[in-house]
Amino acid sequence: MIFSQLEREKGINQDALVEAIEAALVTAAKKVYGSGTDIFAKLNRDDGMIEIYQRKEVTLRVEDPAMEISLLEARQLDPEVMPGDEVEIEIDANEFGRIAAQTAKQVIVQKLREAEREMVYKTYSSRVGEIINGIVHGFSRGSIIVDLGKTEAELPPKEQVSRERYKQGDRIKAYILDVKQNAKGPQVVLSRASIDFLLKLFELEVPEISEGVVEIRNAAREPGGRSKIAVVSHDPNVDPVGACVGVKGSRVQAVVNELRGERIDIIPWLSDPALFVSNALSPAQVTRVIINETEKAMEVIVADEELSLAIGKNGQNVRLAARLTGWNITIKSETQVEKGAAQEEAAPAQEEEPSGDSGLLEGIPDKVVQALAQAGYADEKSIAAASDEELLKVSGLGPKTVEKLRSRTSGEEESGE
């Protein structure tokens, strides 16, 4: 009855209890008979009787009384014993005395604690990655101590959401992040800030995710502020975003409520990077995208009124979109792009200051000279014959440069006359 009660209350296996008691009795007996003796104990589960024995080797000449027994003494216990055999001599536990009994008690308590710790470790280490409910028990050095029933867990400061506040007695739901073994026993580490907590909440709320029909391909989260998840459906008849949102937003709202109002954007995962990034910047509307595959970078242009929405508060929206998609994202408005284009057109003219050389193309940047040649304007005659409109079509050639070329060709014609 006692064993069954301990198993119910502490979760300790009855075999572990028996082993603990037997080990304690052996330790107590060695206190009386010496540590160098061979002693073992047996506990009968049916009647609770305890038997303790000392094992000795039968020998003709005893050299170590703790481990050996003479043939004459041995045959008083077993008439058929022979030299080299082993005999088991029963020990009366009533002879242990107070010190040995106290030792037995300490060992039993210690063994029970070890068994309980091992049980806790096995139970919760197999549940890493699950969500668990508990009650706030107290606070220690910034950590929240959570009562899980059979043990206490820790919610460290870095795994807490900064704007969440709890008091003793509050119910709390958290993600089992890790189970550590230390000197005081197993330590269950919880998290509410982990991105895995967000994903697990969706798995619990959305049956299609737990069944594998809908998959969360990627996610980005700033705990307490905003999260983005990219979902894809493996069934053409199932809308992944609709499945996660639920009827009238019931499913996503349940997750938002658990996360104390954290905003969540659910977007469809797409293989087209431009479309994927455009969706990831939701709720902003993207006008166009310029992709740099080499640097895995993307310049996203939005309408002027959409710029602040695309960037988000303190850059949060674009930052989460970059994490979600894996692309380096630069946001620009239409006005910024137009100003940049005007500056680029004016920039070559600034470089084309007269160098003092007398040649027609002296002082013209090499890139512009090459562009002229590729366009068929490699000499004075071809340049002089071309109209201003034709020359302005050449990459890198601005109005000021065309004007200088005209002045040089006209100057050379006058000197020739």
C-alpha cells in the first residue's frame, strides 16, 4: 500500500523503491560489519519482510574473516558445503543500532530523491517541444518559477515577452524549451518568446497543420510586437491562409489572444521571390521590384503614401519580411527613385569637366567613349553628323557633354577653314 501510494504521489516506480530500500540496508549493515564485506539485502514485496545476508567464501585457512569462513563453521550452516563454495550468512537487522538505522534512513531518502529526479527528467525531456500549462509559483532573479504539478520549471528573462506581466497564482501557458540536469536535479526551461511557441500554437489551433495538409514554411517573430508566417498547402483544395485564419478569424485570434495581442501576418509562400517579398511586406502595396540575384538583394518601390507602411514602426515590417524571405530588402518610394534617376543623369556631366586636352574625346570618361563607339560614333565625322537627340540616347551622355562635343567639332571646323 505504501509503495502504491508513493508511486501515485511521486510517480516513482515500485522497483526503484525496492532497490532504494535494499541499497540502504546494505549501507547500514556495512556500518556494522565493515565496508570490505560482501553484503546484500532482499525485500519481500508480499509480506514486507526484510532479509540481509553476508556472503563469505569457504576456506580451510581463514586469512580475511570479513570475506572468508572456515570449513568447520560453514558446515554448521550447510553440511554439504565444500572449500571454494560460498555461503550466505543471515544478519539480524535489530543489531544495527541507532547510527546504522539513521544511515539507512538517509540512504532511503537520498535514493528516493534520485529516483524522483530521474523520473522527472525522463518525463519532461520526452516532452521538449510541447506546450504545457502551469501556475506562477514565484520569482527568482528575474525568472518566473512555474509549478507544473510534479516539478517546478523556470521561465528565464530572455524567454519572457517584455510587455507581459504575471503575479503569483496566475495560470501560464509556455513552450518546453529544454530540460537540463544539474546538481539540484532536472531543471525544466520554458519559453514564451521562442518562435517555436508561435508555431506550436498554430499547430494546436489549426488541424490542417497538425495533419500535414498545410505547412508553415518559414516564420519571423519579434515577441510581443509582430510576427509573420509563410504557409503553403499540399492540397489544391485547401487555402493555406484561410485555414490558418479560420472562420471569421477565430483560429488566428485564439493565437493572438494567447500572445497578449501580438500582431500576426499570414502570407502564402511562393517560389517567385519578387511575389513572395511583395506579399511579405503586407499590408503595404508594392509597385515594382528590382532583383539582384548575385547579392540576394531586392529593391522594392512603393507609392509615396505606402512608404511608412512598408517600412513599419521602427523598421519592424521590412525587418520581419527580410527574415521571413531570406532577401536583403531596400524600400524606396516613387519620388526617391525619380530623384535618384535625375542625380544619375547629372552625375556623368559633373565628371566631364574639360581636361585641357585638344582631342575631341580627351577628358571624356572611358565608359562614355565606349558607349559612343558601340553606338557607331567613334570619330569626329559621325559625331558631327548625329543630331542631339540621337547622341542623348547614348548611355551616360548628358546635355552638357553633347554641348561640349558640339563646341569642339565646330571649333575644329573653323580652325580648318
